[in-house]
Amino acid sequence: MIDWLCYFFTDDTLLFSIILTAKTCIVALITLGICGVLVAYILAKRKNMFTAILEFIITLPLVFPPVGTGFILLLLLGRNGWLGRLGFQTDIIFTRSSVYLAALIAGLPLVVKPVQSALERDVFKLAEAARTLGKNQYQTLILVILPSVRKSLAAGLVLASARSLGEVGITLIIGGNLVGRTNTVSLEIYNAVMDADFDRASFLCLILGGISVLLFMLLRKVSGDSL
């Protein structure tokens, strides 16, 4: 058993995929925490054509096949893509940044939707009350809005972290599954299965399975449920 573990943990490709996945989760948590609250606030605060389109774009990865989402991003951000033709620099395809972007896009609706729902309940009324008591907008954000949505935000971040761990479709298309550059644990499972290396695939599934159980327990805790 020890020799078996030593074999896997001395595999440079395997170690790279584990480290990249861990970094991706950390980056995703930070960016999702910021972008998720900001987008949810905009969607909850204003109802117009712009926010309707924005909500559609944000929600699309939940209902659209991940490979299709990745293909759209490839058309948009590729070197000869739509943004490139407009003069924008888009050099993130097939880089580590594309892996981070895939995790952000896949997880964003899982953060935005619960936070938006929480904001649309009575949070804005509490914010207005705080402003009438002399609090500025930053104090209102820190003291009223964020505490009011903390459980929804925490639950969304846990779900988004789990989603980033299992992300394959978007990452495969815009990341390229390049060994030593963009191969995450999920993609390494795919590679192992394609090579008929089922021991390797099983080992990686055990890692992701263990993390998934921990995330499930954390989700129940932040949701106020008891195990």
C-alpha cells in the first residue's frame, strides 16, 4: 500500500494536476466571492433589459453543455476569435488562466443565484434603514448586506468549489488538456481512462471523492443542517 502511494505521489504529471486543481479552487473561491456578490447585487437591484441579458449569460452554463460553453469561449477568446478581431488582446487560451476562467464561469451561477435570492428578500429594506441611521454605502455593505447573505454566499461558494473540482468540458476546450500546463485532476482521470490506466483513474477518483465528502459536510454545516 505504501509503495503504491509512493509511486503515485512521485509522478510529476500527477502532482502537477493535483497542485493545479488546488490553485484553481483557491483562485475560483476568491474571484467567485467578489464577482458573485457584485453580479448578484446588480441583478437584484436593477431590473431592465441589460440585467435580463446578463442574468441569461450568467445562468447559461447551468443549462448549456459545458463543451458547448467552452466552444463559445474559444470563438470569443481565441487568437483569431471575435474579441481578437476587434483589437482586444486575448492570449489566455491553452494557458493556466484559461483553467481559472473555466472554473469561474462554471461556478458563477451557483454563487450568483442564491445570493441574488437572498438580496431580493428584505436585505435592501435593511440597507435603506441603515442609511437613514447615518451609515455610508461601504458601512452598509459590510455591516448589513454581507452579513445578511453570508449563508447563501457560503453555500454557493462550497457548491462552486465542488463544480470547479469536477469541471472537464469547458477546461478541455479552452485549456487544451496540455500535460504539465493545463491538466487538472478531472482531466487526468479522463487521460488515465483513455490510456486504460484504471489504477491511476481510481486513485484520482478517491482523492476527488474524499474532497467531495468534505465539501458535502461543509455545505450542510453552512446551511444549518445537522449530520
